[in-house]
Amino acid sequence: MNAKERVQKALKFQSTDAIPYYLMRRPEVDEKLQEYLGVKDVNREIGSSLYLLQVPILPKDTDTDFDFLGSASEKNSIDSNKTYMDEFGVGYEVTERGGACPRFHPLAETPSLKNFKLPNPLIEKRFEKMQKQIDKNKDLFILAVKYCGLFERAWFLRGMENLLIDFYENPNFVNDLLDQLLEYNLAIVKELLHFNIDGIMLGDDWGTQTNLVMSPQIWRQFIKPRVAKLYAEIKAAGLPVFIHSCGNIMQIIPDLIEIGVDVINPVQVIAMDPEEIKKKYGNKICLFGAVSTQRTFPYGTPEDVKREVKQRIKTLGKGGGYILAPDQELQMDVPIENIIAFIEAARKQ
């Protein structure tokens, strides 16, 4: 059984000879692993079951090669004292730990789309490297990943506090904005379906570490019917739907199952109990993640990491429906010994 087959069988709730796994990590961590392991392709070296094909969000000036999110290859060009702007006009402040946080919201002043236009979703630069990446990794499960979907992109544009108030005070504006973002994302999904991929993961963070960012009723009114259309497009092509949402989304898991979600990621342990999800919905939805990056990876010992990996395999992997992974991207505060412990435990099943 090869890597791709393991994932495919897991998604069908079938037992496999080993639980499929993937190491979610920041570009800076990937660089550290490249040096430690003496390889360029960490994913292949550690025996990953998946390849994540990222859909890039482009900088404002799409003629440049600058990656505003801070790719490892271009990190020397990033000035932490400057704000970088993406193609939507959202300004990001580069953090000391890598990555970027949205600080400038182009729709912050007024709830109006009168003078605002979304970027071109089908610009060639967004997709030009994908076929080469697929060809290089076609023996793995190719998961196309599109982050920052509807809610997340809406608050990047408007500001979090403004958007949450808009749900109640300016619902027509929110509906117009989300409808435009839906069409933007649908165009990207349809383009991805022209490639030989095995699944699509759409990212849109709806949770805090204790609950949803918004009420379940607001989510069902504004978000659910629109993401359902995105998921239906993927399902119609015969592909599984993965969703990425940080935080506690327990209240809407039945809704996600209803509208066709096959896999939830990253199953953030500090926010939700993965074993409770497995017990309640284990034959209806697959889990991808669930090894703590807030506790075990940064603060545990290598033995702690191995113990948690073994526990997840035992409880979540039974009867399929599980992809082993950290419950968020590994950050630079994780000791290399703990990362190696995860890899060893995953490989020695």
C-alpha cells in the first residue's frame, strides 16, 4: 500500500497498514529540518503521505516575486518594519517570528463596495507552478489548499470588530461582500479542478480556543449556505472536501457533515477533544491533525511527543478516518528533537 492509497482508504473509514501522516510546519522550520537532515525535500525524506499544493495569495504588485507571507527562500527581502500589501489591498505587518498579521483593512472606514474591486482570481501567476509540483509528487496524495476564504477574507478587508458588528447592523453589505468572495473562490476551485489533484482543502478560521468567533446562528445565516456551494463544486468533481479551521468548531460539526465535508483540520487539541469528535462523528467525518503544537511539541520531551502520537494512532486511527499531523504549523519554538520524535513515531508504526 503506497502513501496515496493509505490516505484514500483512511478517507473511506477503512483500516490501513499504517496511519497516513503529514508534518505541518512553518517555512523557517522546514529550513531547519533541511539543514538537520541534509536534504532539500523534507516531505519526501520523512515519508509524508500528502503533498500540500498551496494556492498563493499574490502581492499587490503581481509583477514582483515577493511573497508577502514570508517564504523561506525570500526571507532576507522582508523588512519587519514595513507593511506589505496583498492583491486585495490588505496591509500586513511582518512579525518577529515569521509570517504576517493584517494591520490595514481597505474597507475599514465604511461598509460599502462602491469603490472596491476584487483581484483577478484566475491570474496566470497563481497557477503557473502547480503542474510541475504535481508531477514531482504524483505518488503522494495531492491536496490543493486555498486558505483565507469567506469570513477570514471578509474581516481582513473590513476589520474583525467592524465585520462582527456588520452582521447585525449592515447585513446587506455583508451579504454583498460574501457573495463576491464566494464567486472569487468558486473561480479558483473550478480552476483547481483542471489539475490532477486528489482533494481540496479550504481554509477559513471560525473558532477561538473556547468557542466560535460568531454565534452558530450567524454562521448558519451568512457562512454555511455559501461554503455549501463551494463544497458542492468539489464533490461534484468526485473529490473529497477538507476544511481548515482553527479553534473550537464543535457546535457546527453536524452542519459541516450535512453540507459534505469529509475531513476537518487541524483539530486543535487545546480547543476541542479529538477523542470526543471521534466518538460522536467517527464514521461520518475524518480528522487531520490532533497532536498538540501548543503544549506537547514546544514544552514536552521527545518521549511525550511519541506518547501522544501513539495515543492518537490508537484512538483516532481505529477503523480509518484519521491523518496524523500536528494540530497547527510547527513554529520555531519547537525543539528539533521533538520534531524528529514525531517523525520516528509516525514511521515506526
